[in-house]
Amino acid sequence: MTYRGRFAPSPTGPLHFGSLVAALGSWLCARHAGGQWLVRVEDIDPPREVAGAADQILATLPAFGLLADAPPLFQSQRIAAYDAAFEQLRDNDHLFPCWCSRRVLVASGGIHRDGRCLTAVDPQRPPAWRLRVPDVEVSFPDALHGPQRESLRQRVGDFVIRRAEGFYSYQLACVVDDAFQGISEVVRGTDLLDSTTRQIWLQRCLGLSTPRYRHLPLVQDQHGRKLSKSTRAWPLDPTDPIPALRRALAFLQRPFPARAHDVETLLVAALEGFSPTLLSHCSGHSVD
Ligand code: GLU
């Protein structure tokens, strides 16, 4: 089977050092395996998106030498595929419409576990649609974190597939597109480790195969928080890629021996010394 990896940014702001680590980690794994590397723009949550961010992200990646093997896939253009998956789930009785507010779910810690809506049908308001999650344990081996297992119903419960505003959830879109793009290994940040059992369960409901998973360490600020737009992480400077690229390589894989002064030579040298098994699974501080 051909190795196919991907980087799937949400266009909620410019790329920062934490997202470079995720992009570079997935790129290194794909190139090391002699496989393909794809980019997917996860632009299905308009309220969270920032105008111009998708273009900015797509212009920044090549400046860091991260060239995809196909044009980017935009999730905003994939609604028909999500509609089809939604209908398949509904036809197979995996979904139910739900009018429950957060307030209704307070007693159960915000988790919906009943497999049916607890609130009266309100014809004036569109419902959210939830996946009915049975009492099963979902397990998978993570390439960096080892065996994972959890009771999906206990921790997550009946999770939302389509919000009341009509937007499809990240979980559904991600599963449909990982299958559509033929992704063989998902390499992404450890912040998404806890989405994986939901995605595996959805793959089973939809009859899709499950890729392998490798969750990379997170870059943290001095306070141990994940570097993100909300912690005011600095955007990357595409006109001066080498320092950030060096730091990202050193973060992912110590020791990092290569001395090079242009992006291409640096990446070639990094790839020569790279092994996915040497990736650290420990999140750590940025040298910022
Ligand atoms: N779009 C998600 C993010 O930017 C990543 C999704 C994924 O890699 O599965 O956090």
C-alpha cells in the first residue's frame, strides 16, 4: 500500500510554530516512507475562520519547503460528500435529532448518553444531529503513545455530527476526507489524540477503513499551554524560514545534526537522519 499522509490546517489564522511542527512532522513521515503528502484546508466552520488565512497558509508552506503532491482539498467544496455520509448514517439509524441545550445536559456533565433526545421536539428550531454511541470500547495503537482504549460512551457520549446551524462537525468531515484522500497514516498534534476514538467509531459506522495514527508532541509556551492563535503565538515569517525550520526539526527530533543554509538542503539533510521511531512523544516548550 502506498503511504499517504496529510496536513489539515483550519484557516483560523496564519501558521505559527506549533502548526509548522505538525506540518513538518507529517511531511517527514510521508517522505521517509517514500509516500505522498497532501494538504487539506478544513474550512467548514465559518464562524471560526479568518478571511485570507487559507491563502496565507497555502503560501507559507512552500516557503518552508513543504510542497504537496496534489492541489489542496478544500472542505468547503465537499459538502455533497458530507451530505451523503450524513444520509448513510441516518438511513442506518445511527443518528437522532436533538434539541437538548447545554443546560439540559448539566446533570450528566455535559455528556449526552441516552441515544435519543431528552427535550420535546421544537418545530420552530432546527435540531443538532447526534451519533448514537453504544456502550463499546474503542481501541487503537498510536505509533508514539502506544495502545489506546476508551469507552466512547462514558467519555464522549452521543456526539454531534451536524450542528443546529447546519455546519457539519470536524469529526465527520475529517473521517470522510481521510478516506476520500486515501490517507494511510494520520500524523497530527497530540491535542487531537482524544478525537481519534470518535473518528474510528465513525469509520466503522460508515464502513470505511481506519488509517494508522501518530500523534506528535505539542509545542507549549512557558506556562505549559499549547501554542495556538489564542495564546498569541507568533506567525511564521515566510521570508526567513530557516530559523523556524531548524527549531521545528530540533523540537521533533533531537539531536538534529544538519548544518545547511537553504531550505532545500536543510530538508534533505533532515530526511537523511530522520526516523519516525525517534520522534519524541513528550510535549515541550518552544524555544521562543
Ligand atoms: N484542522 C485541525 C486543526 O487545525 C486538524 C485536523 C486533523 O489533523 O485531523 O487543528
